[in-house]
Amino acid sequence: MSHTLGVRQAQKQKTRRALLDAGLRLLEDQSLSSLGLREVTRVVGVAPAAFYRHFRDMSDLGVALVEESLGSLHGVVRVILAERDGDEQLIDATVEAVAELVRGYPAHIRFIARERHGGVRPVREAIAAELGRFADEVAEAFAPQLTAEGWSLEDVRMLAELYVDHMVMTATAFLEAQPGEPSGAQSGGPSGAQSGGPSGAQPGDQSGEPPQAQPGEGAGDPEAVRRVAATARRQLLLISLGRRHWRTG
């Protein structure tokens, strides 16, 4: 009996993974609000009724993609913040982590960029919640030093949100520097859901290791990528300079 249940559970997880992957592929060229449930199930080869064994509706699938795309990157952010040694090292680590993410998971980044201000409210709220958690983590890391310098907690939070917004903007710029979808793009998302993620990582992996793109994945135009990275570093240096001269009130 236990063996039968295990087989069923494995098949259920396989179907759920297939639905997520199909949805992500179809979202390459359209928004979630325009994507139909039957389009997804047709690609997977299952009946529409089977979809409801895994998701309540298309917005529920979208929220699952948000969690897969962003949920397990919090460990990466914490490692970068904990290991920083000066502004320039933090900036270099941040830009490289964003570049690695885009190289490995362009479809997920494109989905987040498009749906952040898209027409499906639960997905917008899920993205905002994840980005808010990133801002919380950045603010928590910066607060001891900045409050000692006279910053208010409100201004620390504002600075954290500025950094997070810049990360999203930089990810979008790296994405646009790629000529097209890499042929070896991984399924499963940065969180390594099921078997598609790096090194077979499972959802919720908090190892803090940034996702590694495979050779040849999402390389794009090297010169364009270098320009994006250089611009991102200069912008972050400008933010850092402004931070040093900021006075609350």
C-alpha cells in the first residue's frame, strides 16, 4: 500500500511540475491574465479537470511560480549581506548574483518583470510580498550601523527598498541584453523545485548558494552584458555615495 501511495505521490508531483513548466513556457509571449487553463493542460497532455488537483485556478499557478522564482533567493541575499566587506564588495557581489540568476533562469525573471505590475492581483501581491521580504532583510542588515549614525527606521527601510528596486531593474536589463531564450534553460526555478533545479535542490533550499548557469546558457551579447553590469555598479555606487551624505529629517 505504501509503495502504491508513493508512486501516486511521485506522479502527482511530476504532473504539477509539468503544469508549472508549461505555464512558464506559454508565458514567454503573453501575460498571465491572457493565458487559459486549457492551453496549459493541452501542452501537458492532461484533461482540464486534472489541473484542479494541483491549483485552484490560473492565479494560483501564478503564485506558485512567484514562490518558485523568488522564495528561495532569500538565502542568497542573506549570504551577500553577511559577507560584505565594504560597499564595493557588496556591489560586486550583488551585480554578479543578479547576472547569474538571469543567465540560469531567464523565463522566471521575465515572468516576474511582466507580472509585477500585471493584471492578476494575487500574483502582484505575491511578488510585492516577496520583494518586501527582501527589503526587510536588507533593512535589518543596514539598521545597526545607520541608526547609530542617526537614521530613522523609516529611512533605513526606504534605502532598502531602493536597493531591491534596483536589483529588479538590473535583472530586467540583463534579460534584455540576451538575444533570446537559452536552449539549455533549466526548469524548476531558482528555488530548485523538484528535479529541475541546480544540483537537485529542493523547494525552500536555504543554502545561500546562488543558482549557477550551465555553460552556454543565456550568455547573450557579452559586450551588452558588460555594459549592463558596469551601469549597475555605477548606479549602486551613486546610491552608496548618497547614503553617506543622507541626513534624516
